[in-house]
Amino acid sequence: MKTLKFKTNINCGGCVSKVTPFLNTQEGLESWEVDTANPNKILTIESDGATEEDVKATLQKVGFKAESID
């Protein structure tokens, strides 16, 4: 299991509900959460095979941006 972190523009509950069906069906994702209280709107993902590129592509489909952070 690998933890991936992204700075995103997912900034409210409405945004979270938009990405939920896409991230929940993403192949290789164990779990995920967005810290909307953080100024950088950090998306934390527990990956079981999904890559950073997979996650970025999925979020782009819904109109959101993700930037990898360490």
C-alpha cells in the first residue's frame, strides 16, 4: 500500500461529492480523503496499484486539478 498526496482545487463539500463516484470506482484505490480545511486542499489516497497519473487523469475528467506533493 502506498500513500499518495496531492494539492487540489477540490475546495468544498459540493466538489467532494462531484469527485466521489469517480474516485470510488478508480481501479487500485483503497481509500481517499480531501482536507478541505487545509489551504492547499490536500487529497490523500491509499493506493493499491493506482498511480499518480491515474488519479490526475480521473480528476481532470471531472474538471479538477491535482499536483503531486511529497
